[in-house]
Amino acid sequence: MADLRQIIADLECQLAECRAERDGALRRETAAAEVLEVINSSPGDVAILEKALGLCGIAFGALQLNDVANTAPLRCAVWPTRWWR
């Protein structure tokens, strides 16, 4: 009987770990979807970067846009406008 209880406890622990991993993956997926939504709705590069920075809770970053037909970047290192002022 003690072995069965230990097996159940181990399985409950594994289930809790799997749920935590799933919840983390769902949060990352939601954040990625929000960033993509911002990118699709933003009128310009700087607006995209600033909104993405706000969603991610970070102070600075860079944005690189690539032409689908060409591997060379069209633009890189776009910084938030609040740093320009």
C-alpha cells in the first residue's frame, strides 16, 4: 500500500510539473501573438518596436526587417523615439 501511495504522489508531482510547463508555454504563445498583432496593426517601424518593448517589459531593443525575396536586411537597429528626445 505504501508503494502505491508513493507512485500516486510521484504521478501528482509529475502532473504539476507538466501543468506548469504547459502554462508557461501558453503565456509565451500569448505574448508572441500580442507582439504579432502589434506588428500587423502598427503604421511604422518605430511604433512596432515601442509597442513590442512595452509588451515585453524591456527598456530598449532593435528591429530588423527583411525583404522576403532578399536575405539582406532592409533596416536594423531602430531604437525607441523616447531615446531620441
